[in-house]
Amino acid sequence: MANFKIPKFKFENKKKVLFKHFLDYRKSELFFGIGIFFILSAPVIAALLFLISIVITSFNEKDDFFRNKYNYPLLICSLLLFISALLNSTILETNLIGWEKYLTWIGLANWIPLFYSYWAFQNLLTTSKSRVKVLKIFLIGSVPLFLSGFSQVWLNWHGPFRFLNNLIIWYQRPVDLNHPYNGMTSLFNNQNYAGAWLIIIWPMFLAFLFQKKLVGFKKFILIILTFASLVSIYLTRSRNAWIGTILSTQLVINKAFSISFFIVCILLVVSFISLNQFFPNNFYSFSKIFIPQILLTKFSNLGLENLSSYPRIFIWQSSLNFISQRPFFGWGAGSFPLLFANENSMQKYEHTHSLILELANSYGVLPSLIITGLVVYILFVSFNKIYLSNNKDEYLIFDKAWWASSFSLSLSQLFDIQYFDFRISITFWILLAGLTCKIRES
């Protein structure tokens, strides 16, 4: 009888198979998609899922990192941020009462990990089809915002509602719509944050609404959700959200009209300010006939008679003064409220109301310029590719929506800062990653 040997099973090979199975590229897409679904309602869960997705992507695409030229400015920026944090916590003396050195290290979490995420997400957004899928998940995951916001405004359901031992918090603050500066906050802590999320998803709703293939019950549900989005934008009472909605609507519908519409809006605003400046009483009485009272109240303080008294201008002037004192390495993250309080003891502001100035104040002018330059470059080149090319494929409307969301969110950060909410910042880099993939398409 012939000798028959049973092959020995090697446990090491089994481990390799299991490890390779776990790192399957499709699992990275799965965790990424579920993470997007939970960004709004459960950001802690979303962060964990994104982390798993990034780890899997890193093993599969590790050779691509240094071949991607868009990583180079972010690598330089990361080095500068690290040097700034090191100097501000050791050599440089800040002498701000209440400021702790560890804050500048914690502040790095808002930037360096997201730079790496930006690269990793590009590998999951390489095709138009994958980006459309992401847009769908964004919209489905945004349904809790409407449920939370409408129950807050009309049913007087107020939070905060806490889940999983405070890992998930839905704020739903009490709201009084009779007050012109009080609006719907929904899951967020502030109405401007809710407004920022809404200007992200509004162009996405429009893109699917104009899709001819969608009919029947799905079309009806989409119309309902689009209308809910528009109502929510109004209820936030956020000027950034109102302006962003108008601009993004034109960018999705028609590029040529959007540019001319934008110019007309600027002329109207300039005319409004000029007439209000030279004929304040007569113009205000006349404008009440055509303009709703809430809009007049929100924009009535934009006169040019004393720009320095306008809060945003005053804050920006103070920010530039602080930046000029430490232009290279900044004052450290979290320093602005204390710097401002030292010079203006009767007033309190938590940030510079401009992400560019905030980054320059915290870590120096050069990192701020690098990130700003990269964002502007991506927006400019992708705009040319999406709007000015002769490409008329079925995904064009979704590319426009992606660009409009990115542009509206970027623009809003020039006048306010919602970036330091994880939901907004991670979405910001996901949107930029999608535009970068569009640029890199052959």
C-alpha cells in the first residue's frame, strides 16, 4: 500500500488568509459608506468606521501616497503645524491667563489626521458612479436632521438627548422664532452649524431631483425631502445658509446663469448698502413693502457708515493685529478668545469668524496660505473640468452638485467657522477628495 501523507496545516498561512480577507478593498468601501450614513446622527460611530476604512485603504494603496502630488503641500503643512505646536509649547512665551500648552497639540487633530483621510478617501471616490453613491448616502443619512429640527420648532421637543453614555448627543436647543437671531439648530449645538450642513446637502437634492430616471414613489419621497431641506434652511435663520443656497442652486441648474446671477446679487447688495447709506429713513420704509421683515432685520446692519462697528469686521481687524505680532508660528490653538478678551474685556468671541484667519492665528501664516491655496486650486481646476468642458455625460449634474456643495461650504468658512465640528470637517475633506478624483480622471 502506497504511503499517503496528510499535508500539515500551517496556522501562519491561515492568519495571512484571514488578514488578506479583512483587508479586502470592498470592505473599505463598505465601512466608508456606513460611516457617511452615520456622520450626522452618530459622529463617534462614523469616526470609528472611517478609521477602519482608512486602515484597509492604506494597506491596499500604500504605494500611491507619494505618487499623489496633492499630498505634498499637506505634508509640508503638517511639518509646519508640528513645528508651531512644538515651539508654542516650549520656547515661545504666550503668557495668556487660562491658556494651556496642550491645547495647541489637541488642535492638530483638526488638521493632520484629516490630511491623511483626504488621500485615503480619494481611493474610494475614483469613479463618477462611486461619487453618486456617496451623494445618495449623504441624503439618506440627513433625514434625522429634519426629524430633529421640525420636532424642535413645532413640537417643542428640546434636548439635549444623549445616547450611549454621552457618546452621541442631539442638542435640539429651545428655539424662539420670534427672535430674529434665533433659529433651528436641530442635532447641532448652533443654528449656523445646521445651516452649514444644509448647504452641503441642498445641491445634492437638486441633482437627484433633476434626474430623469427617477420616477414614481421614489420621486415623490425625494420631492418631500427636498422641500423639507428648503424649509429647514429658512428656519435656521443663518445668513450663510441663505446665501449659499441661492448660489448653489444656480451652480447646479446652469453655470452661465449662475455667474451672471452672482454678479447681479453683488450689484443688488452694493445698491442696497449705498441707498441705505445715503437715504436711510426713506429707503428702509420703501424696502419694507418688498422685503420680508426677517430679511430686513438680518441685513439691516450692513451699512457703510461705520464698518469697524460691524462685529465681523471688528473681529477680523483684531485677528489681523494678533497675527501680525506672531506671523510665523502663531499663538497656539485656542488662544484667540483669550487674546481678544485681553484687549476687549467687555466682549467675548470664541474664534476669528474666518477659518483662514483662525489657522494663521493659531499656527502661523504659511500653513494657512498652503491650505487656502490648495483648496482654491482644487476648486478652480475642477470647475474648469466640470463646467467648461464639453463633457455631457449622465453624471454631469452630480459633478455640478458635488462642486456646488464644496464651494458653498468653503465660502461659508470665510465668514464663520463650522469646521471644528467633526461632521463638517470630515465632510469638507471628503468633498475635496471627490473633486481631486475628478481632476485626476484621464
